Amino acid sequence: MERKAPLVVVGDALLDRDVTGHAQRLAPDAPVPVVDDCGERTRPGGAALAAYLAARDGRDVTLVTGLGDDPASRELRRLLEPWLTLIPLPLTGPLSEKTRVLAQDRPVVRLDRGAGRTREATGAARELVRRAPAVLLSDYGRGTADALRDDLAARPPLVWDPHPRGGAPVPGTRLVTPAEKEAHALAPRDGTPRRDLHAAAHSAAALVRQWRAAAVAVTLGARGALLSYGEHPLLVPAPAGHPGDSCGAGDRFAATAAGLLADGVLVAEAVEGAVTAASAFVAAGGAAAVPATGTPRVPPPDDDPHALAARVRSAHGTVVAAGGCFDLLHAGHVGLLQAARRLGDCLVVCVNSDASVRRRKGDGRPVNPLADRVRVLRALACVDAVAVFDEDTPERLLAGLRPDVWVKGGDYAAADLPEAALLERWGGQAVLLPYLDGRSSTALMERAAEGAR
């Protein structure tokens, strides 16, 4: 896989704290739940969460944010410094903290404290923002965007994640990502009914004009996102609805969209990838399930799939692998690979070499040589790395990668998966995923031949 583009995140960091336990009774002196056996965990919040998620994606991330010398700021530094570069701005008071009390993984109450705001920009921050090729602005209404507004206006961000208490995005921002409720609050009011697609489309179009942005993507929770360039919006549905904890999903959406845009994809493709990532994020448990920080920073992955797998394992992530010839890439392949990527934290695609394909398919195959097949696969947002094997089956390659999950299309039978026994040696699992009916490289070739005749 090509090296991912670096990203500068500018915005308001928070320190989030989850106090989790079980509630099975009410207090004797008030009708409130008693939460027992509490455990506590701190994690990055606000712009710090967006930056941390981008760093865990394998990007070189720099975070420009307000930080002081108060206990919350010191704790946030401890959590972030192994993963990214910090450019601190002076605060007027202690860093904002948000504490959630959860029972059975459901929020019961939230406690907020700390009203620190970014006081001013520094020369280092201004210089960085003006020369950064890719900036995500994560606004939580605590002054960072205001302090750097002139510099952001000179070089508009790729993505601006707005807040009702913050200022408007600078003109020329490529993509603004308000949540549905935020979009309705920020758009001009005209009596249009709220919380339906018509209202979301109206608000998005109005905000494109009001903000002079290239595009606005209104996030719709379990329904996906609505992308507008000013008219005729594009609805990007979520791949699946999940009833889980949505805390942090907006940060996951913005970080993914900014990263993909930095990598050079189109806005619509970035929004589609961000919807998929946010949906998987909620399904995995939201911000509360984000892996613990503190692991020493590792350089972004290069083209070596083995190095990628080792890096993900070292961070206690799940390595997924899928295999095939992928001669003529079609909708069945893409659907399979997208579903496979949602099963873990990285996807390595194992591809038959040209000689291996000829032995399996005959002298007329492959239609596309190995270099072309690898290049097309690497261009898919769901693919993190590609590995090539020359044998008839990928057992030797899998023994080196040691994936946690091995995926094949549903047109295989369980008896056709000799890799299943191999994965059991290290506790892995082979799975079959549904395949789109009627999609195959052979069928495509036959239809093309018939058309030529």
C-alpha cells in the first residue's frame, strides 16, 4: 500500500473520562440508579480524538490545540505523545473535561468541568498551518479556530468539522461535516420541517452558499450522510445500522474523510469511506471501545504487508486477510473486500501470481497482469496492503502473516478452505462471506466474448 499522506489537525482538545459499572438497584434516598463496581478510563476527546484516530490509521499526525499545565492537560499529553506531534497553544484556564457515568455500557449522566479556551496562536502554529498540505479543523467552540482564522483562510482546510458555538468555516473549505442537528441550527431558518431528508438537503445546500464551501456533508447517524455541492444532493447510506454508543462517531467521520482527501480521492469517495468507517466505529462500541493509548509510536506502514500485520497486532488490533486472483475486478470482489475490512483493523489481500493463475485457470488467464491487478486493489479504500503468492494456495504466505481472520467468498464450500486448519494453529478463524450472485471474472469474459461475436 502507498504511504498515507500526513495530516495536520487543528482544533479544541478535550479530556474524556468514562466511569463504567453496573446498576441493578435504586438509591434508598432518591429515585436514581446506584452504579457499582466502577472502573475508570481516560481517553482523548474532541480534536484530540480525531487526531488520535487518524494516527492509529497509520498517518503522521500533528495536532495544534490549546493545552496548559493543569492535571487534565498533563494527562492528555501523556495519552497523545506516543502517537503524534503536539503543537500546544496557551489556554486561559484548565482544559475541558467530560466525564460519562455508564451502567451496562449505557450513559447515565455526564459531568463537565474546565472552561479553558485557546488564548492566542503561536508563530510555530501559524507557520505549520500555512504550509500544511492537508488540514482537518475540528471545532468544539473553544477558541482554537478563532486564533488561527487568518492562517486558515489563507490555506483553507480539506475538512472543517463545525460546532454551533464556533465560528463559520473559512471560505474555500473543501468539505464541511455538520451533524444533522447542527446543520439545522446553523442554516438559515425558513420554517422547513426538520429531521427528514428534504430538510437535510435544504440545510446542506443553504450552508454551501452561506459558507462558500466546496461541499457540505450532513451526517445522519445510522442513515449515513447527505453530500451537497449546492444542489442535487448525494445520499450515502450506512452499510448497516447499529444501536451502539455513537460517542465519537463524528470525529471518526471527519478524520477518515480528511485522511482520504489528503490521499487524493474525490469528495464523494471520501464521504463514502467516512460513512463506512463511522458505522464500523459505532458497531465496535464507539469511543469507549477505542484501544488504549500509550503504545510507543510506530512509523506509518510501508508496502510490506508483514510489517503492517505486525504493527496492527502490536496495538492489539485484528488482522484480516482475503485471497483470490482478482483478475477482472467486479462488484462481487469489491463487496467482499469492503465487508472483510469491517471485520478488523486492517485488510491484507493475498493475490495469486500470474503463474499461479495460469495453473488454476488455464493459458488464457490472467487477462490482467499481476502489476495491474495489484495497482487496482491498492486503489480501493478498504485495502490496506497487497501480498502476492506463487503457489496454488496461500498457506505459506498466511503462515507468515498469521491473520486473525481469513475471508473467502461464499461461492467456496467449507471443504474448499484448506487454510481453515492452518489458521486454527494460532487461534485464527476462516470465514465465508456472501457473494453477489452472477458476478465472476469468467462470466464477464464470456459476456464480452459474446458481445464481440
